[in-house]
Amino acid sequence: MDPERQPKPGQSELSEAEVRRVARLARINLTDAEVVAMRAQLAAVLEHVRVLQELDLTHTAPMAHPSDTTNQWGSDNVCPSLPPQIAMGLAASSAESFVVVPKVFGNDVGGA
């Protein structure tokens, strides 16, 4: 294992079973080698969270984003759209007045 990815002193050590359980909950298939690598990486994340939990945030206001930016919305302007014949001509595949795209969800898809 890469020495830089090994948990530092104080980091919680995760078992392979815990890593596999987290992977199963996330619906991720991991190889044995990936489980070993994830043990150290997840331990490092948990250690970082532990360090964050030690911070005194009593005088810190909750925020949804670390900066004061806000959404910049442009105005909605009505403009001419692409004629359907041209749009269908640009599609890789079409049927009648519909663009045909590859199937994304279905019984033959692994994972979830």
C-alpha cells in the first residue's frame, strides 16, 4: 500500500467489512485491491471530519455556500427556435418527429 495513503496516527482504522458495506450502500462494486485502497482513503476522510468536529463554531453562522455569491439570472428573451426539419437532420438517429437516443435505464443495466 502507498505509504502516503496509510492512516496517520489517530486516524480511525476501518475494517474491510466496513468498506465493503459502505460500497454496497453506495452501490459500488470494488475489487479486493480497491477495498484495500479505500480503507486508507476513507480513514483519512473520517480523520478530517474528526478534526472539523473539534472546531469551535459557536459564533459562526450556518451557510449553504462558502462564498457570498448569488445566482445571476439572465432575462428570458423570446427568440426564433431551430426549425424541426433542421433539428431532426442534426440528430444521429430519429423516428417520426422524435430524436432516438440510447437506452439509459432498464433491466439490463447493472448497479442500482
